[in-house]
Amino acid sequence: MRLPRFALRQAFEKILGRELMAYLLHLRPLEWPIMTAHLLLGTLWAAGFAAFGPGAWKATLLGWFVFVVLLNGGTLAINSAFDKDEGDIGYLKAPPKPPKYLLHFSIVLLAASLALSLPFLRVAPKGKYFFEIVMTCVLMSVLYSVPPIRLKARAGWDLVINCVGFGFFTPMAGWAITGRPLTAPVVNACVGFGFLFASLYPMTQIYQVAEDSARGDQTLVIRMGVARSLNYALGALVVAHLWFAWGVLRQGTNPLFLGISLLAWLAVLVPWRLQWARWTDAQHEAGMYRGLLAWAITDLSLLLLLWPRG
């Protein structure tokens, strides 16, 4: 027998109630596994499995909770509080109406992320960077979603905020949880992920063009058009892998394994670019999720190539 749509959501709603479930859904927990993998990539680069061993696992768990649940959840909640989307959005299909106090709730989450990142200031020698990254991301979250600045409505700025916050800072925050000094190969890889998110970002907007246009938001895809946005995504993809290759070479390992990552992305983007005019919004949305799968392949590839030695 086929399960009804959103069966799991409905089961939790019976436990939590409709209003509490709406608050939870606007944290978009379906993104948490993706954020977790990208954050812990940096943690594993720094310390390997020792990051989950005695004396270290508590800091790793706290860093995960701060960055993924509080910071990322609060960022998405404050975005929903102002957007009031009715159609599908990233990691949340058929979103419920934003509850009355969603804005207040998101502010509490962002403030809590700052408060709970303060203990990392005492981690030697570089743990202070975790607090500084969280503080920067909180500021970017507000500038991104809150009027009158609302950078997400300004083509170009929306891209920069997401590339820096998710692409560049997330694995770097994972490294900073360990308190270890950054290395050049890891910095190269984080820059590469900034460009990789520049490739992914148009994919997250194409299927929302109608709704964004109705709000008056001038997103990257609206300003550039779908075809040019996909051309740009292909270019950013190549630049990202050049940065990855440089980091891997500086680590002293062979970058040829990155070919698997590059092929995975090309398998998503090339058919999309060739057929986009015939695709429905649902097909464009499915393309975004295929891009997330390619991202996971890149994470795994770089985890192996930059695994700590000794």
C-alpha cells in the first residue's frame, strides 16, 4: 500500500501539534544531513576520527548543534518569516504558513548560536575562529533576509552571501571546532567550495522564478536568465575544481580522483543546460536535488584526498 504524501510529517504533527510542527519545519531539518556532512568534512580534515574520541566528542557535538541546528536553522527560519513562501522551497515542500512568532523564534536561535559558541574562544590555539565565523554568519543572515537591506533580493549579493556562508565558512567552521591551526590545502579547498556553491546556487532559484518575481526580488537567475545562469554554473564548477586540485597538490596527493567529482557535476549540469527550456518547475527542482547528490560526491572525494596524515 502506498503511503500518503508527507506521512512522516503528519505523524510528527500528531505528536507536536500543528503549530509546533510549523516551527520545526521552517528550520528545514531535511537540510541538516547536508549541513552536517559539509561541517564535519572540515572536522575530519583537521583531526580524523580523533575528533569523536575521548576529550573531543563534546566539543564536536556542541559545534554541530551551534552551527547546524541553531545557526543554520535560525537563518532559514528568519528567511521564511519574511518570504512567506506558498510554493516549494529548498528542503521543504508545501511549506506551512509561517507561525505568528517565527521571527522572534529565529532571533532566539541566532542569539543562542552566538552564546553557545563563546566557549570556543578558550580553545587553543585557533578555536576563537569558530566564534568569529558564527558571528559573521549571524550578521550575514540578518543582512540577507531582513528589510530594508535584504540582500537576497539584490542579484549578486545573494550569491556572495551564500558562497561565503555555506560554501567557504561551513567546512572552515568544522575545522575550527578542533582548535587546530588552518593549513594551506584546507584554505584552498574552502575557497573551492565557495565557487562550488556559486555553481549550485542558480539551481536553487530556477524553479522559484515565478514566486520570486511576484515578490519583486531580483535574484541572480531572474537578472541573468536561466540559460546564462546555467552557463555561469558550469564556469564556476570548473574554477571550483581548479582550487580543489591546487589544495590537493599542496597536500602532496594525486588530484586525478577529483575527476569523479567533476563528472558527477557535469552529468547534472550539461543535460540541464541543453534541455532547460522544455523542463517544468518540478524538473528544475529535481535537478537541484541531483546537484546536492553531486555535492556529496565532492565532499567524499575531498575527504579522502585531504585526510590528515600521521
